[in-house]
Amino acid sequence: MAATVTFEQRRRVIGMLFVAPALVVLAAILGYPIVESMMLALQKVQLSAGAIEESWIGFGNFQRLFADDTFRRAVLNTLYFSLAEVVLVVVISLGIAVLLNHPFGRYGLFRILLVVPWAIAPVANAVLWKWILNANYGVLNGLLKSLNLIAYNHVWLGMPTSALNFLLLVDVWKSVPFVALLLLAGLQRVPSILYRAAYMDGAGRLSSFVHITLPSIRSAIAIAVVLQTIWSLRVFDIVFVLTRGGPADATVLLNFLAYRVTFNFLDIGYGAAIANIVFVLTLLLALLYIRLMKPREAGGAR
């Protein structure tokens, strides 16, 4: 037993030596900006008359968050956007994965078509939808008018409710392909013998889906939920291209608010505080993702 432990310890040490150079590079590239951002969040840093003014204020920037109506609006927008986006993406992706796992859906063409939205660059995707939703020459207005569903062109991105919901639609369209492929991989690992046994016991398709499919892919679903939540918190490009946070801050999300405060208002310390809120939330979710990806111990599996 001791020899096995010694070998495992040696294996881990050698592995750490191999990855040490990469860890040093990551620490230099990522570690310094993270620490610097945290330091900025504890200072009042403003660009005024071409000079940077710095003064240490401790947690003053974080205290400002509680009195900032725009920050509260961004939090509510982000909560709605993230919750709705995760639910829609996972549900739609699960439906697509089930269809692709069907014998009829296993043709390569269907999977190629599925990947197209995900393969488009994020900014190009946002520009594409900006053309579609344009109030004057957008495809959406033209299609709905041709079907006599609307009598005049609508400014889809000019109304608070519709603007945020269309941002949600754009992000769902972009995110579904990856999650669908992730869930499809989980579905293909479900032993077919379980379905045959359920059929012999008289279980229908819905019962098999609820009692066999969903429990078998719960780990894949959990990973999809965590990853999608992380990505929803980091949404920036579609907000920047489509609405710039408008109208009337209806589409301001936390990530975009951090950018706007920092680069538009030049309130660098306060912007860093908002960015660190997003960073902490993302870090917690990333730790949860690592925990989900960690192989189960032999004893735990039993």
C-alpha cells in the first residue's frame, strides 16, 4: 500500500514540474491584472485633465454600489438575463440533442447546420442581428409586414422590454449549439440496454425519458448550467453592438456597466469595483464547474 502511495506522490510531483512553466506564465499574464484590478477597486482613480488622480478609500467604491440606482438596475437586468438565458438554452439544447440522437437526426449535415451560429464570431453575430432588427430595412419587420402581423415598422431595440428580450434571443441563438453538442455527448453515453429493459417493463417514451435519460445525463446538464451561467454573466459584445445599454439603461448588464463606468465616465476605481463583483461571481461558478468535472472517488461512486 505504501509503495502505491509513493508512486502516486511521485507521479503528481513530476506532473507539477511539467506544468510549472505554464503556471508561471499564467500567473504573470493573469495574476498581475487580477491583483491590480483589486487594488484599483480600493482606490478612487479618475482621469482628469490628462492626469490620473489616485487616493486610497478602502471599501468606499463598494459602498457606493448600494446607493447606485444604475448598479441596482444592472443587477436586476443581469439576474433576469442570466436566469432566462440559462433556462432557455438548456431546455432548447436538450430538445435538439434528443432529436440529433434519434436515428433520423444522426446525419452529419444536421450537426453542421447546428454549429453554424456558434462558429460565427461574436461581434459578427451581433452585427448580423443588428441588421435583422433594424427599424427601417430589417428583415424581421419586412417578414412580419409581409405576413400582415404588423402594420408598421417597429423599433425593436428602442423599447425597454423588447430590447432586453431581443438581446436574450440573440445570446440564446448563439449559445444553443455548444450546449446541444455537450448534452448530445451525454445522451450517447446512456446504455441502450436500459431503454430495452424499460420497454420490456411497459414504460413509455415519456417515462423512459424522465426516469432513465434525465438521471443519466444529470452531470452533463449540471455542467451546461454552470458554464452557461458563467457565459451569461460575461455577455458584453451584443450589448455593445446592439444597444450600448439603452434605451434608458434597460439593457445595461453588469459586465457592460463596468466597461461604461471605466472607459466612458473615466471612474476607474468604481469601474474596477463593479468588474470585481463579476469576477467573484464567475470565480465561484468556475470552482463549482471544477468540482463537477472532478472524477468521483471509487468509494463515493458506490
